[in-house]
Amino acid sequence: MLPTLNWPDGIDAKRFVRDYWQQRPLLFRNAFPGFENPLPADELAGLACEAEVSSRLVLESRGERPWTLRQGPFDAETFDWLGTEGWSLMITDLEKVLPDFRAALEPFRFIPDWRIDDLMASFAPPGGSVGPHFDAYDVFLFQAEGRRSWHIGPEPECGYQLLEGADLKIIETPEFDDVFTLEPGDMLYLPPRYAHHGVALDPCITWSIGFRAPALGDLASAWADNVAASLPDDKLYCDPNFTPPTSPGEISANARTALRQQLQDVLAGDETAFDQFIGQFLTDRAADVALHGQEITPETLRSLAAAGGSLSRHPEIRFAFVPMGEDATLFAGGVSFTTHLPVAAAMCQHVSWQGASLQQLLDVPGADALLMALSALGFVESDADDD
Ligand code: SIN
Ligand code: CO
């Protein structure tokens, strides 16, 4: 899908992470030599008409107000009405709708999976854009078809005025100091909060490989809930050596310090509890993911491999692991499984296995037991019969 990443001269994954990641933009010319776009504009439009696909249209001036956002699904009439300028179509979570597109995320796995969000593809006619804006997350913007000119701000956003009354957070008076024209095959990395404005020069398709980072507020409240659930009701604040206050109404400095300290002590938790929590938190699944559990046996798995059949991770289930010596805790869809380290690593390395590669996976001691458990929950799916 995407051939090997062609790093700019003198840069490799290690140097990129050290000098650019979350720090400054980087332009990749001819990022994937030999790339051929597998998803032309008419197929993107077709996807946008499907109910289970997450699609959006940005209308620069043809909507009810400037920069109107419409959620899909759309229909053929909408595309006829759009005309030849002033709009952009975006399809998010492409790798979940079309699992083959998970391969497009492979070149970016020098950033760990738990930081990767999704692959988005956008189409814009010449002149089209989603307006000057900034995003909260890191993104690689890959030019899959046509040319787009990218105007980039000089530094991460600081206090831009946003356009009033627009559905999108459009920067009213952006300041850009760089402009790059991306040809097909070029790619631009942008750290969070850099103002950018990408204007299509041709009918243009851009793929965005987007990253995610947990909001620390969400992390804090989830961890606090987790700690609270593990504390017995009779674990209370205590003050065996307190100093009497000058006034009975006062919450004294001593008491405040002791309260804060005791709170910090319980919130610190222990390492094992935190590792368990964080693995579940980072792989948790959306409530509406449709899962089809399938009971499989080691024999079914072996005959599946022998027959050249395949087994795949559910595209909406995240996998990650925490090593524990020779063992590991594997996390999938917010559930934890104790297994051997090589099994956990193998489960996370690939998203699907077929024939010989499935056989290889099954040869890792303990893999079949884990696959049975994952299959029963619908976290991996096989093309074997249900019975
Ligand atoms: C686009 O693909 O049109 C916009 C992507 C972005 O600016 O993040
Ligand atoms: Co953006």
C-alpha cells in the first residue's frame, strides 16, 4: 500500500523523533517512491454515501454560513449540487472501514500503536480547503493525488482569533511564514497546534495519518476512579499528631498539607496497578463496536492455517502489551490477558495472518490459547466456519 518510507537526507526515525516529533514541521519529498493511489476520488465519494462510513463535507461558501460542516452519509445529488469549487470531503477511520488500509499505517509504526489514531482521506477540487486552522494532534499529510499548497505558521499556535459563527475553528487572521507545494507522493509532518492551510491546486487527495494523545484530565479522572474503586470504605484520612487550630473554623495549614499528602499517596497507587490500568485505558474500545465472538479450538486454528485461511485482528480493537520479564500482559479492547512475551509481541506486530504466517504464529507456545480467548470475544476474526 505504502512502500518503504523515504526519509529526507540525514534523517531517520531516531533523529526524527529526537528533533522533529512534537517540535517542528518536516517536509518529505517523494516520501513513498512508487506509490500508486489505490482510492480515487469517485471511490471516496462512494464511501461517503455509506451509512457506516464516517464522512464530512466542509463548504467554504455554499453552506448556510461560511465554513459549514456537514456530516455524512451523503447522496449522489449532494455531489451533483457541490459543483467544481469551494468544498472538501473527508473520510475518517479509513483503515477501520477498509481493513486493507491498515497497511498504510505500517511505515508510521516507529511511533507506538497506542499513539496512532486513524487514516483520513480528503478530496478537494482546485481551490478547495478546510480553511486556515490548527489541530491538537500530530499529523503526517501525505499527498496521494494532485498538488496542494500548504501555508504553515511560524510556531505552535498562540492566541489566534477564531472566526465567529463558523462550524469549524477557522483562524481569522492567520500568519504564515512558509509555503510548500506538495506534489503527488510528498508528505508534510506537522506537530500539534501549528497553524496550517492546505489549498488544492488540482483535484487533490490528501491522506492524513493522525495521532492521538490521551487528555491528561481524562487520564486523571479515570485513574482516580480506578484507585477509588480499590480503596476500602474504611480507609479514612487520619491525623494522629495534629496541632489544635487557632480558630475552630479554620482548616489549618497542617491539615491541608496532611490531606494533600494522603491524597497524593493513594493516587500514586502501585506500579502493577498502574500498568494494568494504563493498558486497559489505552486500548479501551468504543461502546458501539460490533463484535462477533467465535469459539475456535486449537485444531480449527491449525486446519485454518493448513488450508491457507486467515485470521485478523478486528480493525476497531486496539492491541498493546506491557512486558513482565518473560511474560507479558496483552491488552486488547480494554481487556487484559496474561501470556508469554513472544506471544504478546507477535499478536501486536501484525494485524492479520494467513497460511504459513498463521502457522508460524501458532508455533509460538501459548499463542493458540490466547487466540481462542481473543476469538471468543470477537477481537480476532477468522474465515473459518463457526462450527
Ligand atoms: C485536508 O486534508 O484537507 C486537511 C487536513 C488538515 O488540515 O489537517
Ligand atoms: Co489540519
